[in-house]
Amino acid sequence: MITHYIELLRDLFLIYREVPVLEKNPARSKKGFYQLADPFLRLWFGSIYPYDSFLEFGQTDMIMERLNPLIENHIAFCYEQLCRDFVKHNSAHYGCLKVGRQWSGNYEIDVAGVDADFRLNVVGECKWSSKKVGMSAYNQLLKTIKENKLPLARDCRYLLFSKSGFSEELIKKSEQEKNISLINSLFDYHLTPQIESQKARLRSRKSPPTQ
């Protein structure tokens, strides 16, 4: 009976089934779970609806203390989805046949793309935070891949997404290793002017003074 209602919701495009991107047979995978397809519905049922009765009685100050973290988590979730959509839109450039998330019991990779040999050729981390993303995010990606022995393509690209920019150390690293991309604007394919300006500032510090 439950399966009937789930299929009905899928037919109405209200939910979708998500499985790890490295699953070779998604339809039979036991790791899949269902997500609400509409961000508004996800926000309503995941954050607002549980406190609906309190809001009706005007207890907004007390409830907003609880709602704010939930809303922030919802925005972060939507940001991750937009980052995956960004990679899907540029899948021809990255050589990805499929883009999604990769997870297991003890790890999760926000953005993962696989090639024709089912190896990861794109791995990414998304940070919706007021802090700049530093080397720790990049190092954690490397650690996750190594510890879980994930299949990795030789030309794998590491994408780091951030709404607040990146540390100078990470920018230097991306200059040295071309397989690292730093993205803080999902509307521009190339590195954003903010990152370019930070790189220019770093280069100017190294340059000798003019006579």
C-alpha cells in the first residue's frame, strides 16, 4: 500500500529517489531514499509546519529561535543542489556521465561525478557559510577518498564551492595544482572576479618594487 502512494507521488514529480552516484544498479540499490522535489514544500514541511500552531498564536519570537537554524540548513541543502546542477550543466567539460552525491555509513561527498568506467572524475565540497573555505576542506576530500578506497580517475577534478570566498593558502594551492577549482559564483563558469582579484593581490606581494 505504501509503495502505491510513493509511486503516485513520483508520478506527480513531488518526490524523487536519490542513490549514491557510484551505485551501478540504482533501481535495485538499498541505499536509496526519497527526497521532496520542491524546495518550497521541503521548507514548509521540514521547518515551518511543525511550528504552525505556535505561529498562529503569534509566538513568533520564541519560534524564530528554533526556525532560524532549520531555515539555514534548508538554504545550505538547496545550495548543494545548485552546485550539483552547476556540474551537470558543465558535464561535457568535466567528462561526467552522471552527477550526484556519494555517501556511505561514515562519509558523504556533496558533489560527485563519474566517468564511463564508473570512477570519480569530479569530487566537490559545498560550504554555505560566512567563513572562507580553507585547506581543511580540500584535505578532508582527499582523506575521504583514500580512507574509503573510492575509485578515482587519474584526471579527477576537485571543486570547492563557497559563498564567502577562499583562504589565501587554498588560492595558492589552486594556482599550483590545476585540478583544483574554486567557485563562489554559480553563474560564471570561470573563476570569479573576487578570486582573480585575490590572486592578483597575492602575486603583487611577491613582485619586486618598481624603480
